[in-house]
Amino acid sequence: WNSFPNCNDDACTCECLEDENSDEKSPENGRKRKNSRGSVRESMLLAGRAPPEWSLEHDKQLRSALIGASKRLGDNYQAQFHVGLMHLRGERYSEALESFEICRQIIYKKYDLTESRLTKSRESQPPKKQRKKASSSGKEPDVKS
């Protein structure tokens, strides 16, 4: 899981870690270098530091972002589903149930819309002509009335 090519030790604290995570200006272009490898969590673990604990403030920020996203996206069942999961995590069961109900309604609405489109496309196609069986003599059969 080590994302640094020069290291063989998982608990490495050598120069390559400092080089990868440094925000010093590079002499080539004068811009700050960004850490392009791995996540912040991985780099903190490699440096021997624990990532910050999840707090109530983090929960409020996540809830605000998810609810805002679900409102902006409108009929997006995935956003509503994640809002429901977030409410479950926070033990807000009535809000979770409401989000899951909205998610279910969106899925049913999309299913009904798809079904109606398929039905309309089937109805708009001309009916297929049935072939008549040819007689063995090659002539039309005489119909006696």
C-alpha cells in the first residue's frame, strides 16, 4: 500500500515522504508543488500521525453539503439515498425514513416513466403482417362459401 516508489518500509519517515508532501516552490516553474500521490489520510499515516477524529462539526458540514446537493440535483435517488444513510449514522431515524421514502418514490417514478415510454414505442410501431401458408400446389386454396 506504499505509494512512494523509493521506499520499502511501510513506516517510512525518510526524505521521500517530505519531498512528496512538501509545498515548497519548485525551482523549475516557481509554482508550489502539490501532493499528487495517495490521499491525505495515507500521507498522515505514513508520517506516523493519526488522522483527525470525526467530530460533530464534520457531521454538520457533511449533512449540509448532502442536503444541498440533493436539493440541487432534484430527482436524484442516489443523493437522497446518501442523505438517508447520513441520517441513519446520526441516529435520526425519522429523517432517514423520510429520505428513503423520497428515494423510493423517485425510483418508482423513473420506472413508470420508462415503462410508459416502452409501451408508447411498442404501440407506435406498425403491426407485423402474418404470412399465409402456401399450399403444396402453389395455388391459393379455394374457399367455398
